[in-house]
Amino acid sequence: MMNDLEIAFTAKEITAFGGVSLLYKMLDNCHFKEALSSVGLPQQGSNRGKSPEQLIYGLFTGVWCGASCYNHLDIVRFDPTLCHLMGYEKGPDHRAYQRYFNKFSQAINQRVFDSLYSWFFSELCFDNYTLDFDSTVMERCGEQEGAAVGYNPKRPGRKSHHPLLAFVADLRMIANYWLRPGNTSASTNYLAFLDNTLDRLQGKKVGLVRMDSGFFSGEIFDRLEEKRLSYIVACRFNNSIKIQLASQAKWTEVADGIHIAESTYQAQD
């Protein structure tokens, strides 16, 4: 079989990243470029500046090709085939991305991403979402903006961020994401985060909200009741719960080693 392999030269443009053409087709079918143009992206102050849409497409392309910092985005600039697949003659220098994204402030980020998320979920032919809320710890080794010393189980005393996240479990998609300092608790700013998440899902029904015990709070329950949202929240495992579990007599086995029981508990204010 190796003897039948023909080796030849071609004058056609080729690239090792031709697979991204499928991703471009997906974005085109979703009319993503039109959506970008409608969300109020910061505009360039110079006529020589690349369009915001091209810079964002270039960022996507670089990340798809393995870029992990601004310098790596030159991989798009030096590959004319990738530029042509995007629909542009030439890609920008990596410093153009840095200059453009410096135009974004927290307020602009919030406005742009609220619009993009609302557009994305409005395009989905699916309703009655299960919304999961969670928080996590992101360790930091430098002096990143907003990092603070807080709960850090892996490296106590080291600065971290403590982001708050919302997931649409049915679609395995992120619905919202707020970056917070590491010295915040799981439920810090949750009420505003909940309102912002529901605003992004306008027109969609949220059938169930699920959270872990970090969000076990009367204030949170009151807001969920006010919005008439069904919810499941893990209870904090305090002594009262332990005593009630120990006194539970009837358990139902649902799987090997897993038993469930039902009871009523009134938490203290």
C-alpha cells in the first residue's frame, strides 16, 4: 500500500487547522456575526483598526488552535488560509487584541454578555430548564486583580477567586458566571446573581433550581418563593439534622448502599 502513496507539491493554500472550517460554518448557520454586531461592542477609534467582529473571530480561532495567551494569537495572522476561512484577507497582530480588549470595563462586559446569552438561549428550541447554582475556588499564584485570601482547601493562605456559576443542566451549558474575590462565601451576591441569570433566560421557563448547602439561607428561600420557583437545596448537616436522621426508622433502598427517607424539618431563623 505504501508504494501507491503519491507525494506531490501543490500551489494551493493549505493549513494544519482546516477542521475549524466546520466551526465557522456552525457560527454562520447561527448568524453569530450578526448577533455580535447587535450587542453594542466597543468600537475602534481608528480607521485602520480591525473590526470588533474580526478580532473576536480571530480570538476564537486562536483558542481553537491551542492559543493560551495573546502572543499565541499570531498563529492566525501568519496562516493566510485561516484568515481566508474567516473571510478576511489578513489577520491582526496580537497587540491589536490587547488594545481592543482593554476597551472593555465591567459594565461593558455585563451589558455585552447579557445580550449574547439572551440571544443564545432565545435560539434554542427547548424550554423548562433545570438551573444549577454552584461556586468553586480558583487558586492564584500572582497578584491578579480581585484575588484575595479566603477559603482555599488545597493551598490555605494563598490568594484565590471564588466565582459563582449557573448551569442549565439539561443542555450542559453555562447560563451565568460572576468572578468574586476569594474571601466571599458561596451565597455572597447570590440574589443579584439569580435576578441577572433569570433576565438572561427571558422567555424560557425555569422548572427547577438546584443548589448545595452553601446556599442554605432563609433569605435565598424567600426570594425563590417570591419568584415561584421550585427548588431543591441540600441542607446543612448540623446536629439537629444528625439527631433527626438517627431517629428515622423507615428507609427505602434505591440502590446498593443507597437508602432514602422522607421527613420534615423546620430550620431556625
